[in-house]
Amino acid sequence: MGASSLLAQRPSLPPIRFILVGDSTVAPRNGWGDGFCADLIPEVTCLNLAKNGRSSSSYRAEGSWDKVMELLKGNSDFFATYVLIQFGHNDQPGKPGRSTDLTTEFPVNMRHYVDEVRAAGGKPILVTPLTRRIFKDGKVNDDLEPWAAATRKAAALARVPVLDLHTESLALVEKMGAVGSNVFAVAQPTPEVVAKEESGTSPPLPKSPSAVEPKGAPTPVFDYTHLGEVGCREFGRMVILELAGVVPDLGPYMRLGAF
């Protein structure tokens, strides 16, 4: 369908809304969420409520989920509200106050989010976690796959759509390589880091606020997790295209042309 045809349809499209829930890899300024929202036509309401440093547990514990549920009380203003939910990075071990057990807690948390969105009249969609860009011997060191698998399983059991951002983002990052995928970062690495990356293995980085994903905005320094403008656009578009494939009826609400 051409752009002119889509434009002609816009006045008759019922209003819809997207709410994005997740951690810093979704959040404004350093995740893919704003890129996703930018690829929707202006008539769509898109709210990026993801927050830095949150896990499937802490996002609820601190009250952020209550704000989502409050917004869902306004569903009558929209034909449909879609809630995209992505966690995993901060659910991993070693995140004090945020880590969750992969078997007994993380899947339960994700299912509760799904059930509550449904009960409030929304449409839940789970998203597997964006890959990190850490390489070992020329391959991505994929330590997030267990959380991606748990997300896929939770979606299958709950019978809700799942967007497998993890698999697709990992394939792209691995294709680009350790040095090439630096283009997605918040800031560019030092020449010393690049020189070490050319071996196909990512060197350890000094500990920084962004490396431990704090609750505030990460410092704009190079790391293997957060996204700059290029990464925001690329992975936001990746989620858009996956969503168009999974829920084809949403196609007219999306800008599906070139960047």
C-alpha cells in the first residue's frame, strides 16, 4: 500500500495508544522506545514509561506499574491500548534490589503484567530483551537468552503476542561485529577499546553509572548496552517491523517507509 493511500485512510482510523514498559534499553534518551514512537503516525498516542535500572520486580515495587494501571482506566478514549513489556537486563543476578529468580519469579512477574493489562481492557505484548553488544571470539556473548526464552514461554502460556527483539537484534549486532556495532552506542569508544575489539573480543570497561544501569539517566559514555540516536532508530524500527508482522492490522498506524 502506497504512502498516499495510507494518508487517505488516516482520518477514518480509530485512535489507538501504545504504552511502553521496561528498563533502560527501552527508556527515553538511551533505549529503543522513542525510536518506536517516532515510527508511528501522529494520530497515535505513544507513551514511553520505561525507566532506567528497573527489573520486572522493581518496576512494580516502586509504583511505576501503578501509573500504567491508572492510565488504563482511560481506555474508553481509545479504540485499543497496546502495552509493550520488556524486562530481563536487571532481572539477572548481581543487581541488588532488582534481581529475580529466572524460574520462580521472572515468569510469574511477566504473567502478572499480562493478566492485569487484560483485566484493565488493554492488549499486552511481550518483548524479549534487546541484546548487549559484548563479543567473545567474534560472537556475541549471549547471556540474556535465558530471559528471552522465559519471555517467549510466558507469552505462549498466556497466549499473547511476543516480539523477539532479542534474536533479531543479536543477529544484526553479530553481523556488524564488535567494532561495527559501536555505531549503536550512546557515545563512541576510545581508540584503545576499538583496537582491542578488532580481535573479536570486547574488553572490560571501567565501572560507570551507565554500566550498572542506575535509576537516573545514564552518563553519555560508551558502553555495550545503551543506545544512542542511531541505535534508537534502528532498534525502534526493528520493533515496529516485528509488530507489523505479528499484528498486521496495526500497519496503517506505522511509518513503514525508509528512514
